[in-house]
Amino acid sequence: MAKPNARLDAARKAYREALEAACTSPTPEAWGKLLAAGKELSVAEDPRSHGRRGRRRAPRADEPTTGAPVERGESID
């Protein structure tokens, strides 16, 4: 059986409440809260798929770079 996740349960509850509030009174504030609750729920459901994907580690100062930066705009001709 899966281990209960308090963060996931809280995110689901907040999303349900925000959804009900947005349906009851569709104000910009209610829709904004629903959007924020949906993002939090998405992160809580699968935290490993967000954040680090697509990011590169910043080179440290003591590591050599792969080469000089290429200047654009000048041709070899």
C-alpha cells in the first residue's frame, strides 16, 4: 500500500476548495487561486518531473570552459 503524502492530500483539498469557489463565484481572484492550486497539485503529484529537467549545471570558476565564445556578425571571407 502506498505511503500517505500529507503535501499531496493538502494540495488536493486546496484544489477542490478553489474549484468550488471558482464555480460558485467566477471572479478573477477565484480563478487565480484555482490556477495556483492546480500548479501546486501538479508538483505534489510528481515532484521529480519538475524543476531540474532541462537545466544545466552552472560551470564552477575553477573548471575550464570548452572554448572561447563565438562572436556573431563577422564572416570568414
